[in-house]
Amino acid sequence: MTLLSIQNLKAHFHTEDGAVRAVNGVDLDIEEGEKLGLIGETGCGKTVLGLAILRLLSENTTVEGRILYKGQDLLTMSDHEIRKIRGKEVAMIFQNPLSSMNPVLTVGTQVAEPVELHQHLKKQDAMQKVIGMLKSVKIPLPQERVKEYPHEFSGGMRQRAMIAMGLICIPSLIIADEPTTGLDVTIQAQIIELMKEVLRDSGTSMLLITHDLAVAAELCDNIAVMYPGEIVEYASVRDLFKYPKHPYTRGFLNSLPARGLKQMVGTSPSLINLPAGCKFHPRCTFATERCRKERPELIKVGKKHYVRCFLYD
Amino acid sequence: MQKRREIMSIVQQLKEDKLAVTGAIIILSLMIIAILAPHITPYDPVELDLENRLTSPDRNHLMGTDNLGRDVLSRIICGARVSLGMATVVVVIVMLLGLAMGTTAGYFGGVIDGIIMRLVDVLLAFPNIILALVIAGILGPSLTNVMIALGAIWWVSYARIIRGSVLSVKEKEFVEAARAMGCTDTYIAIRHILPNVLSPVIVLATLDMGHIILSIAALSFLGLGAQPPIPEWGTMLNEGRPFMETAPHLMIFPGLMIMLAVLAFNFVGDGLRDALDPRMKEGTIK
Amino acid sequence: MIEVSGLKKYFSTGLFGKKYIRAVDGVDFEIEKGESLGLVGESGCGKTTVGRLILRLVEPTEGKVIIDDTNLFELSKKDMRKLRHKMQIIFQNPDASLNPRMRIGDCIAEPLKLYKIVSKERMNDKIMELIETVGLNPEHVNRYPHELSGGQNQRAVIARILAINPVFIIADEPTSALDVNVQAQILHILRDVKDKFGLTCLFISHDLEVIKIMTDRVAVMYLGKLVEIGKTDKIFNDAKHPYTKALLSAIPVADPDVKRKRIILKGDMPNPMYPPSGCRFHTRCQYSEKICEIEEPSLIGNGHKVACHLQ
């Protein structure tokens, strides 16, 4: 069953330098229990997409389209209703756990916040639940550590606490924005294994937003590749890695050190100044006149494999 | 060439800020008035005319006359020269002193830093104006002494801000890169660190021009600054005080001038703060 | 060409400077001329400090760095300055490595003026030549660093460094802040200039994938000490130290068909203020034995050296 269905989503910011078109018509479905990776480089709009789902974008943004969560449109909900969804039904895990935790509150208090808010538990019961949750994310001595402050936790431990906070209300969907970026490889490995385990146990769906293909490959079932403002390719992890279709996806994969470090010419366009037609055409070796003028639609090229490129038309 | 282009772009930025433009026009006019003062005053600002004492503003005396029959307008015009000139001198002293002390403390650290900063702490523990009062009182009332007194206490906040910026800039990779490249300490301090700490100082100085004009006026009002018959806005306020009820124009005009100057410097200072940082221009989204 | 021996750096902290963070605690290695050595480790292991020490940007607590028969730490400040043009460093954050108030052209011109490498008339040509070497456009010369992307700034940094013809370069996480594609571009440039100018390199990184393709030999660092050093292919195919093995197995692989057993280390790296007794890795090592807690293993072997009691 489709849990979250994003339909023709657009998100534009208005700045002094002009409109920043961060998301330009994205369609994306997440099934129940599915783990979807959203891959893209810095400034491709992937974080904005994640924030748009929970309506966490600032006032100067126009968001259009529909985001159906279990059939309800999140974008037309009242503030009161969306607050009931946030944290309880759909939770977020942010990249930098040090700045996304309040430094003057204990870790326990913060992890307990969602349960107190949504399940109206008493403080003691909530704390009991927190301790249980910290245990399941493998934080040693949780009874002691709930009383500590974020700065007393190491980077890896803080990320565990963030995951605990995200999962404590047993949400149906987790949006994880670069959850392992900035962590050391051995700690990253710990967190990846932990996430695999807790997601399997709870059956929670996940939208993983990352620039790291390898992390997505380990954690996800399907991957959507984003290139300024658009999804350019969608496929299962296996298909994407074995049979990448879009020239950008291929270039991206080939530029990985493990895959030969081949260079792609140029850099991604800025979201203020997007090229006409296919957004990738200025860097594409296969670009034709049509690519410069017309925006390609997502074309089905295989079972659950879509690509936005005229080469497959 | 490059420097000029740089300055032009700052000017361009300022142009779009209406308040800053207004402020700049006021300051500019005040400066022109101050420079041309001896040639444009309708009367001699110190000449007594005991027959026309305390006249209200009329066609002959646009701002009236004071208790000794001196033309207030002429005194205001000459006062611009004294007030603005003194404030400028004080700001320059304060900036140089603050830069020297702050950069030394921040860049070299250690014992030097400790000594300078303790001195700063001590000076900051007193209200500025009281300290200036004491120093000016000890040195005796005169314009020079007021400038010395203000300069001697005002640099501390500059030193502190500059030291803070120096400390953070010092840790930046480009400073380390310059060291790795073989640049000497003095060269690094002047070429790499100073330009990066200068803009907050310039902003602060512009904003402070207003404060300093006020402080000079305050000290003069208390009788420590400009001595009669020198026309200075603060002194004029003081001299007009006994006649507040019978001839309010004696206090209104100098008061308005002080307000105008302070406001103008504040407008420009605010505008400068936004315009000076090249990183502020773009990079709104990063 | 470069010999590092017994290198130590303790940073004093605490209210009265009584506590010491042992950032680097006895490191020895040498780098041959034209060789590229990788220094790998997790954050806080002291690898960055090693880089800074070799350039004497940080004063050492103990040890020697010998370059062409001169011990850098015995030189006076002035003599040191004269030697600096021989060795240069590329930092992790390209946006902070250039003075924000200087145009790219001025940044590159600075070392040229400092060492009077070219005459005033030839200055522009030389800058253009350098700009071209690193793949920037002539129009970038008049831009400020904040107007360029991270990748472009890193190119400018490399151009600036090449301006003074160094023989030895330290690259401290030069691509960690960059996107994958830009990373590929920068690594290519680094490889090209290394070959073209016959540079000797110390490549510091936490990214093993990058180390694998950029270096001839690799040294693995843990908590201020080297645990293993050897030829790059030896380290990647036949790692001896349990920590190196864990590090290698932790790299996520962008290939869904590769299945392997991952070694998950227990806990975090200990606080370098209170390093564990004996072998520093014993608290997280799955093979740890009695002797590991008591005696500190030394780095032994021929060519491929390991610091582990169990080898």
C-alpha cells in the first residue's frame, strides 16, 4: 500500500537574487515498509524536498502540488493536524545531531518529548520508555545516560539518540537527512547496521536523503536520483547500480573513486539559474537540439525503473 | 584600479539604502558648512552686540541672538567645525589605538594579551563619561584635554572587538597557509588579518561618531570642554540653559544640530555595516 | 627524503595546563622522493596534527622531522621561513583557505611576489599559466573566493601552491568538503600535477577509497600512534592489524551484489587525554588478550610493519 505519495511537488523560495526553484515537479511514492533513497549533490533540492513533506519550510517558500500521506493531503491540513503527524506519524532525523539537539536539556528529556506530546504519558512512564528506546539503539547504561547533556555524548552516541527520538513514537515513516554524514567510517558502519536492524524490527518506512551512494546502496530498496529540482532516475538499488540509464547517473557512478574516478564535465547548475529543456543538457555528451528545448518526462524503461531522458523515448 | 572598483561597489550598495543616503547627505553638508564656516557666517560668532540681546529668530538673526547679543546661526555654523572636527580627531585616535592594542593582544597572545586585556577590563568597569569627566577634570578644562580624555577611555571597546576578530581570523586556514608559505608575522598581521577585521571597526567608528559628538557636548555642557567664547554645540546648550524659559531658541538650535549629526552618523553606520562585507552581497542562499 | 621520528605533540588543557591531550604520541615513518604516502585514521586520531607538525605550523613536544638532512625543529624561525617554499599544504576547507578580501589573482600572485619568482612584467603570464594548469578560466582571476564554488577555490589553492615550485605537498583531506564529481576533478588535478612536477606527497584522509587510488603506501593511525604501514595494495588486500581490518570492512560499498561480513567495532575511540594502557586498541579489539592490556606493541616488520602482539 502506498504510504506517502508526492505528486507534482514544487517548492520555490523568493530571494533578492530571484526565485530559487529548489523542487520542480517531483512525483514520488513510498510504499509501506519501503526504504527509498533520495540521492543528489549539494544544492540539488533534496533537503528542501524532505522538509517540504512535513511543511517545515520557511514562510518565503511557495509549495505547490500534493503530498498524500495515507490518503490525506499534508499541504492542505490545518496547523493543528500537521502537528499531530509530525513526530508521531512521520519523524525526521537530521544530519548534525549536535546542532539539532538543545544543548541545555538532557538527552532523556529531549528523547521523551515526542511521547509526552503525542501519547500524553506521565514523566516517569515516558522516561521508562526512553530508557527502553536508548537500549534498543544500543546506548550502554541508558539509565545513567538519559541524565546527560548532548555535549557529553560522542558523535556516534548522539546520532543514536537522534534515531531513538525519531523512532520512539513508532512512526510509519522516517525522513533521514544525511544521518551518517560527518561520522567516522567505523561509527558510520555502526549506525548503518543499527538502522538496518531497527527499521527491520519496527517495519517503518524510510526516506533516506543523502549524497553518499554507498550508504544508500546499503540501506535502501529503491533509489531516486535528483538533479537540480527534478528526479532524473528512479530504480531499484540493483538496477540503478547494474544498469544506470540516465547520463547523469552514469557520470555520478563513474566518478566514485571505487569506480574509476572518471570526471564529468562542469558542475550542477544553480537553482536560481536553471537551463531550459533537460537540466542536464549543458553537461551531457548526448545532448541534441530537442534536449535544449523540451523538458523530458519520466519514461518507464523497466519494471519499476524510470528515467527522465530522451535517449529512451 | 582594483581598489577603486571595490570602493565603487560599496558606494553602489550604499546608494540603494535610502537612510544611509540621507545620512551621507547630512554629513556631507555639515562638513561643507564646517569647512567654509569663516566665509559663510552672517556675523562674527564671537562679536558682542549688547543692544540686541536675546532676540527671537527674525529676519536679521535667523536663529536669534544669545544673552550677549551674539548671532546664534553664526555660532552654530562655527560650532559645526569644532564639534565635527573634534569628534573626527577622537575617532581617529580611538581607532588607531584600538587597532594597535587589539591586534597585538590577539595575534601575539600570552602575557601581552593578558596585560592589555586586564587594562581593558579595568577601564570598562567604569562608565565612560564618568571616567572622561575625571580625566578631563584632572587635566583641566580645555578642548584638547577633552579629546585626550575621550581618546584614553574610548579605545577599549575597539581593542576588545578587534582582539576577538583577530583571534577568530588567526585560526583560519588562509592565515595558516600564509605561514606555510613563509610570510613573516608582521606581513600576515597587516596583509591578511587587518583587512578582515577592519569592517566591523569602521562600522563601529561611524556609529560612535554620534556618541562622541554627544560626549563632547556633554563634557562641554558640564563646563569641561570648549571654553567661552569658542562656539561649540554642547557649550552653547550650557550657556542657553539659564534662559530656557525666556529664550528657548538658545537651546533648541544647538540641540537640534547635535541630534541631526548623531542621527546622520547612525544611518550611515548602519548602511556601511550591510555594505562593507563582500560576503553579504551574495551568498544569501548557501 | 623525509624522515619523521619519535614525533610527539601533547596539547596541555585543564585549568592550570596540567592535563595533556596526547594528539600525537611517537610517530615514525619516512617518505621517499616522488612517493605518495597516505595517512589514514578517524577524526581525533592526530593525523591532521602530524601534517601541521611536519610543516612546523605547530611546535612539537618531541621528535625530529628531517628533510634533506636538515632537522626542521632545530632551525631558527628565520631559517625555517627560508625553507617553507619547499613544502606546502592543501587544507580541507577550500573556502577558508583563501583570504576572503583578496581576489583569486592576488592570492596566486602573493607567493610569486614574496619569492620574486617572476618579474612584474611576466607576472600576468605566470598567473594565467598557473590558472590554466589547474583548469580555471582567466575570468576567475578577478573574482573573490566567495564568488566561486568549493571546487574552483580548491583549484585556486593548488595554483597558488604550484606558484612557488614546492617539492613536498601535504594534502589534508583536500576533497572531504566536496561533492563526488568535484572530488573526482580535484583528485585528477592533484594526480596530474604530482606527476608533472615530480612531487612528493603526504595524503591525509579518512576516506579509504580516496587513499586507495591516490597513494603508493599507507600508514594507519589510531589514537596518536601508527598501527600499520605498508604498500597500498598490501594494506587493502592483506591488512594485518585488527583496526585496519575493521576500518576496511566499514567502508560502505556502492554495489548491492557485494556481500561481506562487516567487523563492527565496539564503542567509540577513547579520549586521547587518557589513552588505554598497553595496546591502545585493546579496548575495542575482538582478539584482545592479556598481554595487549599490559605491554605496548611496537611497529615491527620489513616493509609492511604492524604494531600488534598477535602477529
